[in-house]
Amino acid sequence: MDILVCIKQVPDTSKVEVDPVTGVLKRDGVDSKMNPYDLYALETALKMKEHQGGLVKVISMGPPQAKEVIKEAYMMGADDGALITDRKFAGADVLATSYTISQGVRKMGDFDLILCGKQTTDGDTAQVGPEMGEYLGIPHITNVLKIVEIKEKSIIVEMDMPDTIEVAEIQFPCLITVEKDIFQPRLPSYKKKLEAKDKEIKILTINDFEDKDDMKYGLNGSPTQVERIFPPSINNDREIWTGTGDKLSLQMASKLKELKFI
């Protein structure tokens, strides 16, 4: 079974500056890490490889420094990896990002299964995985909690729906996004780090794609534009009340009315 895992490098801090012109995050010089949700997708792929055989490849989109998450994937057991990077891809919204990665996937070859984390901690849209599936023309399922069974031509999974747990069977090739804790991610291996020290990371730019129309990538290919990004405000205000239960109940009710919660 050939599996591709989509991974992303995200800021390792909430204190990230925003470009006042483009409205996108300034990632240069910021401590980064692999998106936590992608660790669960990668562990799922490695578990499947151990039981089914085959190869696990990873793909990421980002600036050159995003090579570090591919190296981390190698240390966990990934067999091959590619980084999609080009200045023309900068500022992409979820639609342009999905299209760009789908072009990179086509360049890397054919896969039985594409795995994505549920979402990223910097964007939190949970849209890129399904949109990639649409661009690739393959079936896709989100919010996967458990791999129930892997068959020759399909996979059975449990999905976390709003009110129920739903079981579905999906034919290969397909794409699924997984919830956290589907498996506990393993730690990077020092032995694998040494083995992968000189391992190649393929670099893909717009010139490597079948579709080289730069109006479909980056800001040019983004139908949505971010008006404003700002860090969440920190509210440390607090009040300490003392008194009997009846008194505190009345005081709480009064405060909730004041704040217009009731």
C-alpha cells in the first residue's frame, strides 16, 4: 500500500506578527514545529505500513525552512518526502493551497491513500483535505476516529459525527482526515535521524507542475482575502467574592445581567 501524508510546519508560538499589507502571518525567524494534528495522520500511516507493507511518503507546502518537518517525518519512519515551495505560492487561501498541494501530489505519483490531519493550528479551517480530494477527483472522508478494517480495494473507518459515530467504507484511492488520538504518535528515532541525515527532500516549484498558470496560485489564485488577523485579547480581569450562598447567587445573577449574558 502506497500512502501519502500531508504535513505542515506551523508556528510554535501564538506571538506571531502579521504583515499589514497582505494580512498573512510572518513566519520567517519564528520557532516552528510540525502541525500536531499531522502527527496523528503520520502515525496512522506508519501503523498501516507496519501491518500492510508498502511505502509512506510525506508532502508539505511552505517556505524552505519547512524542510525541517520532512526531516522529522523521516526520523519517525517516512520513506520519502517533497516540499512544495515557490514565492508564487505565498499568501494562498485554503482553495489555492488545496489546488497547489493537489498539483504536488500528482507530481509525486499515484497513491492508494492520502492522509491529512483534521486541521492545522494556525489556520484551523479543516478545509484543505476535502478540497484536495475534490481537486484530485477521489472520494474523501473527514473526522476519522478509527481504522476498522483495511480491505484489498477499500478501507472501513469510524467517523466522529455531531451526534453519532458513523461507520463508512470508502474505495481506494481515497483521502481521509483523522482526529487526534486515533493513534499515539511515536517519538522521532535517533537511529533513523542518522540514517536519514543525507536523505533527499524533493523540491517542487510551479515549474514542476502540469498547470503552470500562476493566476491559480498564491494571492492571485485566492478568491478570499483576509481583512485582518490579530492575536486573541488576553483578559486577566477577575473578582473575588465572599458571602453566603444566597448572597453569592444574587451577586452572580446581577453580574451576568450586567454583562448581558442573561
